[in-house]
Amino acid sequence: MQLIILFVQILARSIVFLLFLHVLLSLFMSGDKPLRIGVARIVEPLLNPLRRFIKPFNGIDFTPVVAILAVNLIEWILVSFLARFV
């Protein structure tokens, strides 16, 4: 069970890292670079459903922040649930 908990934690941290990297790359790198395209292909399927509900505010997209909070919440719930069975 500890292995499953560790897997959930690593997966959540990886998703949060990729979301944060996506935000940083969008600030400092043009959209045609392979690194930015690769990260966007991974992250955009997570962000697109949220963008239907969260519109940009003064040109700032807060969707990655909400996605990071959601990933952290899901991780906390899963780890708490799995820890009961250890």
C-alpha cells in the first residue's frame, strides 16, 4: 500500500511541476519551441475543461492555478483514503 501512496504522490508532484513549467515557458519562450509544444501537449488536456468555466481576468489565465489546487486536493484525498488501509 505504501508503494501505491508513493506512486500517487509522485504522479501528483509531476503534474504540478509540468503545470508550473507550462506557465513559466509561456512567459519566457515563444510558442513554436519543441519544449513548450511538448509540455503543452501534456498539460492542455487538463486545462481545457477548466477553461470552459474559468474565463481570463484582465488577460490573465488563472486556470493553471486552479488546476494545481485541484491536483493537490485530489492527491490529499487519495493519500488520506489509502493511508486508512495501511
